[in-house]
Amino acid sequence: MTVLPFDLHHDLITVAQAAELAGVTDDVIRQWKRRGHLEPAGTDDDGRPMFTGIAVLRAEAKTRKGARRYPTPAPTERDHLTNSA
């Protein structure tokens, strides 16, 4: 069991902490906010958005479920020959 340094439901976390929790970059957290996938639960003293951990995990699950991820096909012998010229 992983022990977190904050309460997922009540403590507010920064963009950097949210990114670490979700396993994404800070920019992805900002994109989720901009696209409406993640709503700030408050702001810090400088007006920067703060989130609950549970909201971040829900946004991550929602975007992961809706993501269109396709496996990259393995290169073929023909690709190797055409790219080596």
C-alpha cells in the first residue's frame, strides 16, 4: 500500500504534485484544467490553482479511458531498407 503525504479528499495539492500523482507532466495537468477535465478546488496565495488528489485521479482515469492510443507497429524489413539510404 502506498502512503501519500496528503489526504486525497481534503488536502489541496499543486500542479506539480498533481502531475506526480497522476504520472503525467505539469503541462498535462494544465491541459486537463483548460479542457474542463479537472476543476481546481482552490488557489494558493499567489492565485495558482490547487486540486484535491481524488479529483486528479478521477481526471486521469477519465482521460485514460477516453484516450485513443494505438500500438506503434514494428518496423518491417522494407522500412529498414528504405530508411537506410
